[in-house]
Amino acid sequence: MDVIVSEAIMRTTGYSSLEREPVNRVRIFCDGDLIVGIATPLIRVGDISFNERAIIEIMAKAIDAGVDVLLFSERALTGATCGDLYRQELLNEEIRLSLKRIARATDDTSLSLFLPIPFKLNDKIIKATALFQYGVLRGVMISPFELRHVEQDYELTYLFPDRLAEYGKSFDLSDLMDEDESDDLPYLIDLTLDFERKGKQRRPFGPYFELIPDARHEWTGDYRRLRDSLIGHSRAHHSIVLYAGAGEGESVSEGVFAGHRLIVCDGHVLAEGEPFTTGLTTAVITKDVFKELSSKANLPAEKGSRDGVLEKPHETDERFPFLMKKELDARSFFRETLTIQGQGLRSRLEAIGTRPVLGLSGGLDSALALLVCLEAAKICGFTPDDIIAVSMPGPGTSKKSRQLARQLGEATQVDFREIDISDAVDLHLKMIGHGALTHDVTYENAQARERTQILMDLA
């Protein structure tokens, strides 16, 4: 099927409120079946060459599968967690060179590729999405900060939410392409794609595609609510939603990324990727569906169209709102929470290439830490005895706590060790002239410091 960019609609889509605006909207015309895809590659933060290869590899798979429209996850070329690197001239130069190579990779194909990038404009770094077709970078769309979430405060530290006072003006993108490829490149805000066969008259209207590359951290139950909201939004607007979340390879310093991939058509889920996986997810939108959506495209949005996706969250008077009792039962809540924690620790362990060492007191906190270590070990393919769990009873340790720590270590089959710190603590207190019978903050801290020293030396 031929893919032609028929026009770039140079208009503002209403950016007066960052919380309330729709995502990148792309209007597509089609008189046949359309295959759409979303992709989350395995990336390395700031490694443009590695990420470019991963992107082109997935592109090749998409082309083999006959995909017509492909959306990548948020800032897949750089990583969504580059932080201050976004301001580095070297990174921006590497982005520019990589965009040329990626553009050439779309030559001789019918693929329309949407690649979210940090885009340098007027000395500001802006969230944007680049469109590639037929070996050419066709333009760049500004990505609004539409999905309110805690990590957007992190993004706003590095990415400028441009108010786009100059919308309607074509910006010079010639430095992104070779001279012979850069004539009349538009700066795209709203984009119209024409998928009709040559020689046929183009219909005046078609359904909207909502392109949502996202970089939200994974929170227990959050994706469930987002998913429901996107379905409601798609149903109300009779639109097709492509959602691609950042995933594996991102820094876990601020949070964990699950790489969610979701395709929704008029409120119906067509395809969905497994969380914490990378790769390509595709769906076929048939000619009949296109015809039906085209007839609905200009109807007023149904009541409840925003459904919480594009607005600030409502306040709640629930006593324990984070337990999400309405959305999750206890088992699902704990399972999802443990998975997120395990994936975060797994990323850290793989990055440093070592095994976990933890202190096991017999209390609740260290027991939870042990469960997370076991979950990470399972994900990494380690055995439980790759985990070193150390019980360090001291002068203030009760017999019950000591027994519980031993039972936990034995029950989980970890490399359990018991090191009594009583003599070391007594010697330390004696050296500083502290009476062993005075159970104050110094007495407690002496034990804590001794345990920390042992764990660090073992690690």
C-alpha cells in the first residue's frame, strides 16, 4: 500500500493547559487494511549507536510483518532518563547524525515511522516525535506534556514545555538531513497521512490516531487505571490509540519502566504487549473499521471523553488510597508491587554484575527486602543460594528475632550466615568510654554501624 504525506496542517491544537490537551494526533486516510505497530526496544541510556541498531532491527521486523505505521517508545534513541545529557552538544550531534541513518533505513519501504526524540529548538530541548517516510525525515511534531504523572516533574527539569508561540511557521530542519533531502521540510504539528491508492479521490476526513509515547514510572495499579482511561478516551473520540511506554535499559534510579504497549481502536483493545518485555506489538485495522470510524470522526466527543487521562487526578477521601482496594485485590496488589521492586533490583544487579548481600534481622523490613531479592534472583535466573543473607545479633537482639532470622534464611534456601556482633560492640563502647548499661542513641548506633561495616565488607 502506498503511503503519502498529503499535507501538514499547521495549526495549534490548543496548548493553553498542559494537563488537558490531547496527545500527538495524526489523521490517516485508508481504503484498505492497515497494520499498525508499537515498539519498545532494549536500550542503553545515552548510547545512540546501540539504540539506533536496536531501532533499525525492530524496523526490519516491522517491515517484514507489513507494518504501515510504527510508533516507538518515548525517546528510544537516547533513553528517557538521560538527565543532564540532553543539554550536551555531543549527544545532540549524535542524535542529528543518527536521524539521517534511520531515515535512510526507511527508504524503499512503505513504513511510516514515528520516533520520539529530544528535539533542540531555539536552544531549548523539547519533547518531540519525528516522522520518517521513504528515506526522508518528513517533519517533527511537538509532544505535549499530556499525561500528568510524578515523573513529569523530572522531565520538566531537562525538557522545556514550549508554549509554541510560533506554531504556524515552518522551521528549518535542513541541518537534520542532507542538502538534497532537506527542501521544504515542514515542522509538523498535526499530520495528515494518505493511505489511498493512487488515482482515487481522497476522502475529506478520516479517524484520528492518538500517538502516545510515554515515560512514566511503574506504580502498583497505575497502568491498570491508565489503560481503562485510554480505552474510554478512544471510545469517546472514536479514535485509534497507540501507546508505547519506555522500558528495559532505562535507569532505575528514579523508578522502574515496564515498557507497556497498547493498541486501542474505538474503545476495543486490539493488541497489548506483556509488561517488562521489549519488542514489537502489531494489530490489523480493517477496511470496514476504517470506514466506520471515518463516519464517526467528526461527531462530537461523547460525555466522559477525557476520563482522567488528560486531566489532573481527582482528590480522594479514602483513608488508604494507595492500597487501591477498588481496583486490586490483596493478592494482585502484593504480586504487582513485588514484581516492580524485583525488576528494579534486577536492573541494578545486571548493571553491576554481582549478587545481593543483605542483613536479615527477623523483622518486617528485612523480610520484605529478602522477598524482593528472591524475586530479582528468579527474574535473573539466579538460584536462592546466590543471595547472601546475614543475621548479626547483638546486645539488643531478642531470642525471638534471632530465631526468626534463622528460620527465614533456612526456609528460603539462601546463603545464610550468622555473625554475632556482641563482642565487637562491647569493645567499641568500652573504647569510647560508654557504659554498656546505658541504652541510649549511642548504644543503638554502635550496633547499626557494626552491622553496616560487616555488610559492606562482605559485599
